[in-house]
Amino acid sequence: MATPSYRTADATVSAFDAASVTPSDSTALRPTRGLYIGGAGNVRVEMSLGNVVTFSGILAGTILPIQVVKVYATDTTATSIVALY
């Protein structure tokens, strides 16, 4: 059976699930469709293809449409992060 279209990484389809994220330098996530940032700050992530990048100065209430597999504790100052799937 084919994977339902709402469970693919197609950025044109809205999120079908969400989970709170506790930033960790070791814990991996399943690939996200995006991140909701509840409290302003910086977010250091590992992208799905393995690049590590820090998004700086993210405002509270921002949705980052990025596919990540890790949100690092080191250098992440934003709070109330929610992974969107």
C-alpha cells in the first residue's frame, strides 16, 4: 500500500501531527515538516540532509518550514518549540 499523501514531506500539505521538542545534542527526531517557535531566540538544528545551521533572532510565534532531524540544546535559546509532521 502506498504512503498516504498527507504523510509525505510535500511542503504543500499541512501538518498531520505535532510534538513538543526538548532540545538535545544527542536525541534525533523523525524528519519534521516544520518547527513552531513559541518563545523568541536562536534555534540550532540538523537539517534532514545532515547540514547543521543556526537560525538567529527567530520571533515568538514563527513557523519555520524546515525539515530537521535534530534540535540542539547547544546554541538554542528559543523556547516552547513544537515539531510539525
